[in-house]
Amino acid sequence: MKHTKADIVSKGEFLARSKGYYDTSLNDILEECGISKGTFYNYFESKEDYLNQVLESYGLGMNDYMNVVLKDSSKSPIARLEQLYYSLVEMNEKEKCENGCLLINFSEEVGGSIDSISNRCSLIFNGWLERVADCIQEGQEKDEIIKDMNALDLARFIHTSVNGTCAIMKIERSTAPMKQMIDTCLSLITTKSKTN
């Protein structure tokens, strides 16, 4: 059976999210993907190269999903943000709060020590912030979201706050901290004059 590079990258996402950077061994990758070492090295220079590409694929997939949710003009910007973040809650609940976000996991584990991973995490995260900021700016233009701060700063506040609860969520095996943070952030950025 011929394995494409895209297939091999795709199969590594759950493995990397569940085991982390250091605990994902080359043998784990080979077994998960059903490939030989020779096939692996035909496509990737090293484990670092492979996990960088898994991270890139994960980031693009999430970016596409965010575009779909956050550009849905049938809903208000606040409703779109709520849908986005509560969909993350649902995903984590399905996985019993064990795995979390690949980008956050890698950032916590190797951020600052492996430049290629750190730099990719930063690029991906900033791309996500732009998607959130676009939605927030639309909400500001509609007087639904506060204008005290610019859209990108508000995006950084909410996205960092919500994703920052991932570690606590995994420790407590509960999405309650994430839900509380989502509700708090949305409450703080929503204008007082917004009607339900």
C-alpha cells in the first residue's frame, strides 16, 4: 500500500496531541502510520521536521475551521465567537480532556528550546488571532463589542485566555475552567447596550 506524505502527516496529529513532542518517538510514528523507516526518510528529514509539518497541517486545519465559523454572516460576531470556543469545549469533552490543543501542548513543552517548533507555533497562533480579530472588528463596527481596545488586542486577550485554560483542564479532567473563561471573556468584551 502506497502512503502519501499528506496521509502520513494527517495520521500523526492525534499521536502528537496525545503523547507530546518528546514522548512521540520515531517508532511510534512508524507504527501509527504503518510505514517503514525508509518511507519516513523519503518524506521527512527527522522527527523534528515531521512534527513541524504535523503542526503546520493542524494549524491550517484550525485556520480553515475558524474562517468558516467566524465569517458566518447569519450570526452575530459574539455568537460566532461563542460557537468557536464552545466547539473547542465539545472537542475536549469528547476526548475526556486528555489531549488539548497541539499548538498549546508543543508551546508548553518545547517553546523556547526548539526554534523551528517555537517559530511555527508563533506564526500559527498569530494567524489564528487575525481570524478572531476580524470577527471582533466586525462586532465593534456593529456596536456589539467594546471599542476601548483595538480588535487585535481583544483577540489576543480572549484567545490567549481561553487557550491558557488547557493545562488546568487536563489537570482537572474538566472543561469547567474553559467554559468559565469563555463566558468571562465574552461578557467583558460585549457592549452593555447589546440587546439579546
